[in-house]
Amino acid sequence: MNSISPSLELKIGEKNGSLHLNLEPIHALIRADRLHLTNILHNLVDNGVKYSKGAPDITVQLQKVGDDLLLRVKDQGIGIAKEHQKHIFSKFYRVPTGNVHNVKGFGLGLFYVKTICKEHHWKLRLESEPGKGTTIEIRIPSQS
């Protein structure tokens, strides 16, 4: 995680935002494709930047929960209404925001996250509330 934080910080710094890393000192092996795991983190942080009204405030947390690792990316952005949450990981789906946000994209980012998590047998969970932000959690079985 620390090896990719400079590029994440740069992306957030361009918008005068803050990145908080809360990484427990965990000695665990994650069996994953490094490129895909890095892409997931970049995608989730990028969404936090794109969907923040002001300066983005994003927290990336890694903690041990039982035998698993929990990776959590939390933003203080515009959030996602309940009626859109069930579709948010679908291919090409984008929350209709009208002209509120001029965010470019194809609706593939969270679909990619879901696909990679599924292929790795990781559990993916979304929590979001309009006006309060979004938290995405990925539960990763530990490989000790």
C-alpha cells in the first residue's frame, strides 16, 4: 500500500484534498494480482476524488478482522442514493446526476472492481448516503 500512496496522494493533492492512511501493522500474505489490486485502489480513490464537491477527504484503511483482512476506502463525497446502490457495480451503469457533476466515464470502474473481487473470492460491500459520502469495503481472506 505504501508503494502506491504517492500516486494516490498526487491525484488527491491536485484538488487540494487529504488522503488518510490507516494501516495496521499486519504481517499477512494476500494472494492477488498486484496490478489488479493496485487498479482497484486507484479506481476507488479516483471515484472519491471525482465525486467530492470540494476538496476530497479520503481514508484508506487496512485492518485484520478475524482471519481476514478488511480494506476500506471511505470518502466524504456526494454519496449514492439507495435506489442506485443495487446497480452501482453493473457494467456501464452511471448514477444519473443531471448537470450536478461533470464527471467523465463509461460506468466500468466499479464493474471492474466487482469483477476482480469476484475472481479473487473477496467480499465486496458498499455503504453510502447522499451528502455524506461512500464507503467501499473489500474483505480479503488471509493467506498465512
